[in-house]
Amino acid sequence: MAYNFRPSPCTNFKRSVTLNQIFDDAECDKILTYFIDPKAAGIRPDGVIDIGARNSRVAWVYPTDDKLWMYEKITIALQEANRHHWNFQLARIDATQLTEYSEKGHYGWHEDHGEGVHCVRKLSMVIQLTPEKDYEGGGLVLFPNTRAPRTRGSAIIFPSFVTHKVEPVTKGKRMSLVTWVEGNAFI
């Protein structure tokens, strides 16, 4: 599958790229079946769940044989977006996480890169899995005010150092698939 990207006049930085229909409805439904044994997110080092900063549940999805189709589509989209807009040195997908935001679920302003093992994250990708009609609120916002698409199967890709948040869900449930790709540390 190929995506048509317009060349960026600044190949070193673009705040975000949105892609329509990475996955169709049937593929989104299949991915949602991978939401097995979810755990509360936002657990502090002392073991306490801090719902003030983040209120969601997550399940990790690993590249087993039955899920390679999903990883292949994600990899192609990430590579093409990177080639056209950032040209970062990328090495591997760090992790893929299914995230559930139920009513009052949210994630405050944060970046996806940081200290320790997260210092080499280069790109973040969030794919919307829930039909827009199934929830209210829960918007993904990149600082200061770029809104991610809410269309089922659509994606937003952005450098992992871009500050972003998920607004509180006020009704229903929002499910997303989040992937990070790593590379050598920025110098």
C-alpha cells in the first residue's frame, strides 16, 4: 500500500501528518479483539494509580504471526511519512499499545520521549479505532491546538517530542492503537 504525501519544504520538521483509512472497519474490529488483559495506566513508581495525570487502560500488542499484517501496515505508513516529512534515522518499532479511554478517561499534556528507555523514541502514531459516534470528548490534541482526526481507521503521526494530550471522554468509550518507533538518539 502506498500513501500520497506532498513533499515538505522543510524535511527536518513537520508538526504532524494525518492519514485517512490506515485500517478499514473490519480491520479495526479485528484489532479490538487484541484488547486482552488490560491494565490501568498511569501507575506511579510507588504502585499508586494516578488518575489525575492519566485515566485509561492499556493492553500491549506484540508482533506475533497472527498480527504481522497489522505491523506491516503500520511500518509502511511510518516509513513513508518519515521519508517525506522528517527523515529521522529509524531502527525499530518500540511497542504497540491498545488504549481504552472510558467515561472521564484522559491523559494530560505529555511527550512520548523522555528518560531511560524512552529517550530514543522518534515518532509516535495514534490510530483511531472507535467510530466517532460511539463517544464524546476524548480528542487527541497536539500542542497548542492541532486536533487528530476522529474518523475510524485514521492516524496521526508526529515526532515523539511534540507535547500532546487526550481530553476527557464525556460519554462512551474511545479506543486507539498507539505505536512508537525508535532510532538513534537525536544529537
